[in-house]
Amino acid sequence: MQTSHTCSGSRFGGKMALLLGLLCTLCLVGQVLGQDITHEEYLAQIQACPRECSCPPNFPRAVYCDNKGLKSIPKIPPHTWYLYLQNNLIEVLSADALRNATQLRWLNLNRNKITSEGVEEGVLSTKPNLAHLYMDDNLLSSVPSALPASLESLRLSRNRISKIPPGVFIGLDKLNLLDLQANKLMDDAVTEVSLKGLNNLVQINLAKNQLNSMPIGLPPTTTQLFLDDNNIEKIPAGYFKGLPKVAFLRLNYNKLGSSGVPRDVFNVSSILDLQLSHNQLTEVPLIPAGLEHLHLDHNNIKSVSGANICPVAVEAMEDSSNESVPRLRYLRLDGNDIKPPIPRDVILCFRLLTSIVI
């Protein structure tokens, strides 16, 4: 009887192992099918995986070639959607290596040694599904061209870019994010001609460049504009009339003085977050009624008066539920010559304030 029980248990254990194996296989197949890849494509993709890279069986559309010390791009399998090549020593973006990878959607080339001359002709334009291109921390001197019309985000920060070729963005109607932070762009490089084609841009980052003036030619769809750490000294009157959707504006670490900032230049209903830290302002600009966050720390401001900065008359706000009450909730004034307490008329005007740093 004991022997029979043992055999029975052994058979039961064997069946359980078989069922578990089948379940794992089904899970794997489910994950694969969830990526819209046929069994034949799956096998071809895994078999064509470059020996320098890894291609996870449960994520067959992805090819990981990052942190491998590669000096060149290996031949990439045809059914690749996501290609990770960051943190290598690659000097050339090779058209031949990517020739079969026509389905690419995401290409990460951050932290390599790619120059503008090393971007081979047609290597990007032949990728009709490419949505995200990351080339931060390379040696580019110009924005790459030609770019595919499918592109949604383009990250080119920390290169040596001093030139944006005229018309390079024409046809890129899906591009909504452009990051050019920490390059060598000057005023003559950022123009209406060079930015033409950015019809649906939402965020542009031009921080840490060599701009002396506010950039011209920005698309009216711009919602987030980052201009920190440039040499900007003034903002033209009416500048933001051409940017009716701008909500987040950063101008920290520039050379803005109050004489270069028209008093009502920020009186734009769309602005929610305004950062003017580490400039040379001596006065608080007029605060728009819809503004929620204002950073004015580390300037040369000596006083703040509600009568001068309140966007509406205090008597018009007697009813606390009045929709005209300014929306300011956060105000930073530390690093100036302002001595507490904050004047009463400031508190009366900005009655929704929850935090004042002084």
C-alpha cells in the first residue's frame, strides 16, 4: 500500500510539473502575442539577435546593446521596435546596421561618440515608425537630418550643436518635445526659419545655451518653454502674444533686469508657473491673475507691494468666492533684500497663497 501511494504521488507530481510548464509556456506566448508578433517572426527575431546584445524571449521586440563597450552598431533584427544602444563608444550611426530594422519605434543612443558627420544619409528617414529618438551626450554639431515624419520626441541635450539646418523640422507634425539643452546655440541659430515645421510642439528646452535674446519663431502651440542659464537681458513687449498656450516658463539664471522686463509682459492668462530666479530684477513684475507658482528668489528686489503687483483691485475681491481672486499659491522671494513681514495688501490680494518663502 505504501508503494502504491508513493507511485501515485510521483505521478501526481509529474502531472503538476507538466501543467506548470504548459502554463509558463502559455504565459510566454501570451506576452509575445501581446506585442503583435507571429510565431515565425518571434523565432526569426530571437535567432537574429546580435551576439553582442541581449533579446529577452518575453520581450522579443526589444534589443538591448547598452553598456557593452561597442564601437559600432551590430546588425539589428528586422522585427525590432525598441533598440537600446546607450553608454557605448559608437562613432557612426550606420545605415547598413539598421537597414533591416524598418519597424523601429524607440532608439536610444545616449552617451556615445556620434558626430554629425557620423550620421549616415537616410539612416533615420527610412524608419517610418520611429517616434522617440534619444541622442543626448554625443558629439553632434548640428541637428540631424533627414528626420522621419513619425517622430514625437527628439532629445539632443549635451552635444555641441550650434546649427539648426533650415527646414530640418518641416513635415514633423507629430513632434511635441524638442530638447536642445546644454548645446552651443546662439541667437542666429534659433530663428523662425530654423524652427519652421514645429506645428504641434508642446515642450522646447533651450536651457544652457548661448542665447542673448528671447528666441523668435517659436510655434504658438508651445506650452513649456525652458530658457534657464542663458545670457538673456530683456523680454520684448508683447512677446508672449505669439505664445497663447505657454503655461510653464523658466528663465532662471539669466541677466534680466527690471528695465528689460516690461511690467505687464507676463500678463498672459495661460501662464501657471513662472520662474525668474537668479536674475537681476529690482522689482516684482505684475503677476497675472491665473499664475499659481512664482519664483523670484536671488534677485535684487528690496520691497514688495500689493498695490503694484496685484492684477485686480482689492475691493473687487470682497466676496472670497469671486472668480477674479488671483490664483497664486506659491511665492518664493528668498535671496533678495526683502525684510519680513510681507505687507498686508499682498496677503489681501493673493488670499489663496499657501506658501511664501522669504
